Amino acid sequence: MSHWIEPLFTGLLPEATIAAAVADYPAYRDVDLTELGLESLATMQIAIRMTELFNYQIDYESFTISALQTFGGLERQLGLALTEV
């Protein structure tokens, strides 16, 4: 079973970065994803993956791209606990 970070970021962040974030999530939770190497255009790919992988329904009235700038923000959007899915 994979951690929820892996399917969202595979191909968008280096594998070593994904592995480090999974291994030490608290240290990475609030780091800006662009600092980890995520290109700004990839943020929309993450939003698409959220809908496909987790049946996430985007509420376009309250959705902001800034909510997807950290792992913690993504976690809050998805309503996930710090567990594997």
C-alpha cells in the first residue's frame, strides 16, 4: 500500500523527495512544494489527480490554488489523516 503522497506526486517531484516526505512527513508538511521542485503548472495536475484518485469534488466557489502549495494544505483539502490510503 502506498502513502497518499506517492500517487499524487509520482512524475511531478523527484522520487527521492517523495520518499523523504513519506518517511518524515511532519518535517515536510508545511514546506512550499515549489521549494521541493514542483513546477507551478504541475499544481493543476495535482488537482486533477485529486479528483481521479480520491474522488475529490472541487468546490469552485471556495477552491484556491494556494491550498495546494504544501502537503499539509493538500491533506486538509482531501480530509486525510496521516495514514496510508
